[in-house]
Amino acid sequence: MASTYHFTRLAASLLVLSSLLNPALATTRKLAALVQEQPPVLKYHNGPLLKGNITVNLVWYGGFSPAQRSIIVDFLHSLNSGKNPNPSVSSWWGTTARYRGGPCTIVVGDQILDENCSLGKSLKTPQIVALASKTGQGKNTVSLVLTAADVAVDGFCMSRCGTHGAAQGKTGKFAYAWVGNSVTQCPGQCAWPFHQPLYGPQTPPLVAPNGDVGLDGMIINVATVLAGTVTNPFNDGYFQGQANAPLEAVSACTGIFGKGSYPGYPGELLVDKTTGASYNALGINRRKYLLPAMWDPQTSSCKTVV
């Protein structure tokens, strides 16, 4: 069963609150409440986590330019790179080491390019699983399917920006994840804060740090589903709520990117003096990224890198 991150939380209250604040529509990152909520507490459900060396295999489905692919591949390589000064991508990922079992080291594995969309441009979950199955499978692997801007996926934009789950492979269960490029379909839902939100006051969007609203939005969603995958790979790890609609490591902290955040305001961020782009984490090859807060099990709070 897949864990899907909806952006429909507090939909009813939007009618009341939209005149007050700009609600944070997110990925699969759920809408945050305007009223003061108790800090999320993710419960451990006694299942296995993905720890140690984890290979992430990629399936590029549809048209992605080499420059676009490098944005995501550089992000994945940055997760365990200790060469970048703080605030860094690796310091953000380091929070996963605070979960039971210790550190998780990401290694980029095989990459499959399916530029001609062999299964068509309208996909359902079984087809996402079929694409994920094309990569190497194993106990310590994650198959990450990335769909291009012109590919429709069941539930995309209506209820989710990405998802992760587990499927049965030839050698047993394997973890997979999917994220779509929302730039032409629903950037206000899945690429916020780099695009004006679908609801609420239309405040100016932030400048995307890699100059690509769709791909920079995908980074936020890849970060969300990847953190959820390693801390709750088989729906019996860390989560709050129902197993089929859980709040997980990042989705429990939706809309929070820096200190002082509130619905519609991502928080205090760093700004590139040359480009005006907003970011909060440094990666390899001089990359800058905007990464969402992650729940810290040692402090039971949402932790940001700035």
C-alpha cells in the first residue's frame, strides 16, 4: 500500500482563512492549520527502516533535459556529502540518523531514460510500480520514478504531488517512490513557494534557486517522499495517523522551510544576492536548494536547516 501525501488538509477552513493568510498549499505536504496545533509526534510502529547504504535507482519518464536531470542527481549526491558548509543538504538529511537504527547513506544507482513514454502519458499506480520494477530491486534499494511535465498520473494535482510505497518484486518487497513535474499542471499546489498558491492571497512567489520552477518544486517533493521512504518504507515505521494516509518525517511539517513560518509564509530563508533566489541548503557543484523541515524524533519538533 502506498503512502500518499495529500494537500487537502484544512480545505474547509480555507474558506474562512483565505482572507487572513495565504495558506501553504504543498505537495503531498498537507495544509497546515492557522490555529495553533500541538507539535506532531510520530509513533514508531515496530517495523523495519531503511538504514545503512541505500541505493536509489532512477527512472526518468518523459522529457527531462540533461540540466534538469543534474539538478536532482546533484541533490541526491549532496545528501551524504560532507564537503559543503552549513546549512547543507547533508545536515538536513542527517536528521534521518536520529531515527531508530542510525544513519542512512544514499548512493545513486542505475538511471533509466524512458523518453518516449513506453506506457503512455496517462499513468495509474500499477504502471508506476511497473516502471519502478525496471530498476534493480533489493532490500536496501529505492526505485524513484520521476515523470515529466506532460505526463498525467492518477491523483496528481487532485490529491498528491508524489507518493511512496512498497511492491512485491522477484526477491521480495522493495520500496519505490514517485514524483511528478507540476510546472504545467499544478505549480500552485506542487511547486509552492516558487509559484503563487492556488488559494488565498496571491503573494509573489519566491525565485527558484536552480532557475526551474518545476524541478525546484520536484526537489521539495523528492525530499518529502525520500525521507518518508527511509523512515516508513513498509507502512510500519514512523508515522502519525492512519497507515494509509500517514503524516511522516517531512509531511508532518508541511509548509515549514525556515524559522517563523506560518501558513502561506515559508519562513526566514537565505537569498542569493545575485539571482534573488531563496534557498536554505547548500549542495555539491555550488547548488542551492530549498528543503522542507523534517521531524526530529529526539526533540519531537520540526527541524529546519536555517
